[in-house]
Amino acid sequence: MELTGRFAPTPSGYLHLGNAFCALVAFLSVKSRGGRFLLRVEDLDRVRLPDMPERTAALLCDLAWLGITFDGGLDPSDYQSARGDVYAAAIEKLRSRGLVYPCWCSRAELHAATAPHLSDGRYAYSGTCYKRFLRGDPPDKKPPALRVHVPDETVGFDDLIAGHYEENLTLGGDFIVRRSDGVFAYQLAVAVDDALTGVTEVVRGRDLLSSTPAQIWLLRELGLPVPQYAHIPLLTAPDGRRLSKRDGDDSLASYRERGCRPEDVLGLLAAAAGQTDRAEPVSMAELLACFDITKIPKTDVAVGTLPPRI
């Protein structure tokens, strides 16, 4: 298959340095080797995404300003919210194999039953509704979420940055593939989308590393190809706090307003990615010519703020 990467943002706010860092590394990794780079908008939960069209347009503007382009542009089918039939078909395939069951547990019940949660923030599902499902006595509550029943199996893979990683699927427990409100879950959607759009390399933050074994298992159960993964470090503020949209960390739009050039931001991100020795202006062409994924740091990277240009 042709080398194909992707950037899959959620349009919940303006692009900040952390988002741009992920997009840049993903772009450089495939384009430096002559591959394709695709865009997917992860907008499954439209209710929680106000001003989604405006946010998406702003996001595209930010990426274009930085020099990140996409093959094929943005098609209506590149929005996850338009792919419900695809996800429903995947669930039906899993259901036909006896892997899907209804779950009526509330969030509060889940948290109370599994506290303390796992070190990476996940809650391990105890299997309460799976036992009910097997007994044939579901509670009188509707509508349910849908979960997949995972086997006692260890799934491992070789990450381009993190190295070998493996996890027993029962550690996180049976995971949701469709919420009780009908919204398809991230684990299902992202795995199916990557496979069906021909993505061969997934570059994303290391906070998603522990989600990968479940996604690999899901792809195998659906008979879909498994991509190569590269989980990059997260960018943090100088005080160690992870950059986020919620905390109002520097957006690319704010840098433009302060007179910064794309080369200034690229220089900051390139240094964080280990591609240059210091945060000095650099062009996209220069980065494409010298990109080396083995130089990406394995631990989180603190970045400062670019000063305004006069």
C-alpha cells in the first residue's frame, strides 16, 4: 500500500502549538518519503462542538499558514459525523460474531465500581452488564450503550518512537463502541477510519499509546489492516503543564496576530521535535529535506512562547 499519513483534529477550539506539533511531525514523516497526507475531522459529538464549521475553517487556515497541505483536500466524507453507516456496519460485523452486548451502567456506577482508575486515567470496566447479558436478564433501562467483549489476550506492537509496547486487553476491560445517546465511540471510529482510508502510518500523542492494543485487536477482528504507529511526546508549558485549548495556550492565530512568521513557529516546533539544535527560523522545505523520526524525543518537551516580531 502507498505510504499514507493523516491528521485528525477535533474542531473544539483554535489550533495551538501542541496540535501543530502533531500535525507537523505526521506531515514531515510521510511527505519526506513521498507519501500522501490526509485530513479527517473528528466531529462525532456534534452537540459538544459549537461553531464547528467556523472552527474547521480556522483550523485549515492555520495549517495552510504553517505550510501543511493535504492530498485531495477536504471532502464531506472526511467528517466522521458523515460516516455513521460505516461504523454501524462494523458494529454489526462484531455483533454477528457474538462480541457486542448492551450496557446500561451509568458513568457514576462505572466510576464507583472501578475506583481507583488506571494510572493513565482510564476506568477498567468490571463486566457487570456482560454477566447480565449472558444470564438474559437485562435491567429495565433504555437505551443502552454497546460494548465489545475483549478476550484475555495480550496485544503488542512496535512503535516507531516508544518502542515495543504491549498490554493485556482485560486491563482496560470491555470498551464502548457506541454510546447510549447513539454517538459512535472514538475507539471504533478512529480504527475503522484509518483502515478504510488507506492510512498506513498513524502519528499521534503518546497519551493515546495505551489505547492502541484495543484498536489493533478491533482491526484484526474486523479483518482490516493495521497501520504503523508513532506516538510522539506531548508539548508542555515551562511549568510542566500540558498545552491545551481549554487553558487558552498560545494558538497559531495569536502568533500571526503578533507578527510571527511561519518559519518562526516551525523553528520552535522543529527544535521540540529534535530536528534542529535550537529554536531558530526554518522553512518547511528545509525540514522535509532533513527530517529524521529517530531524533524525536521519547519524553514530553517543554516549550516557551515566541516573542512578538516588530
